[in-house]
Amino acid sequence: MSSCSFIATNFEMPEIESKAKYITVKEAIELEIKPHELVPWEKMDPNTQVLFVENKEDLNELVINKDCYYNVSEYTGYPFIYEVNFSYSELRVKQLLDYLKDNIREGQIIELWRVWIGHDDNELNIPYSRFNHNELSLNHLLQMYNWNNENYKEQYCIVLEK
């Protein structure tokens, strides 16, 4: 089973790209990036790709990309699908809340899903809550992403309308 979070909607939405990028060891040396003490650049192939971020805080950031790695068409009938990826923190969930509130348009319906792909038990009977865009709060999203929250739901959908 794999966890998947995605947005399904009736209008296109902006993507949020990762600030992390892959560069070669050669490029890292040219940019005078300090290597990790256990793996000096000189011991690596100059064409090897390494993951680079300006700040540690940018690792596991909120990333929203059009389409989805998994086929999620059985969950929704909306034409626009966006995969949502981040490592849980309250800051990242707040960023997701701000993204949803800032980008919903008049007449738009947004479904925010968190599901287990390959989960056989009641796969399509996932609980959902419906909110006007003004009603959605951080607490609603924490119930979806924070497994320590007392109201945490293993699979869940929030339907947001404007």
C-alpha cells in the first residue's frame, strides 16, 4: 500500500515546484558548494547527480504537481488532478491551507484527498467533509495529515467550495 494525497478540481490550479534540484558534482564544485565531510567531491564521479537545496528548510517542502503518479480516477470525476507532496509539519499544513484559500476561484470545487492506494477494505467508501472556502481551518487539515491528532482519519476527503 502507498499513501497518496491529491487535489481534484473543476478548474486548473497553479503548481508549486520543489526548490530542491539535482546538479552534477562538477556543478557543485563550480558553485563552491561545501561537500559532506564523509563524501568529498574528489572521491565522486564529476557527472554524478546530487540533490541540492539552498536551505535545509526546503527539504520535504510542499510540492503540488499537475497529474499524479498513481491512477486516482476511481476516486473522483474531476478533470484536473494535482499530486500533493510534503513531509508532515504544522508549517507545511499551514502552507497547504494558504494555497487552497488563495487559489480557489468563484464556482470552483476542490477535493483534497488522502488515500491508501491498494487498500482493499472499503476503498471507495472514504469519509468526507464539505466546507465553504471561508470555513476551512488548519484544524481540518491537521485531522487529515497529523497521525497524532485525536480526530485523525486514515483516509479522508475534504470538499471545498466557493
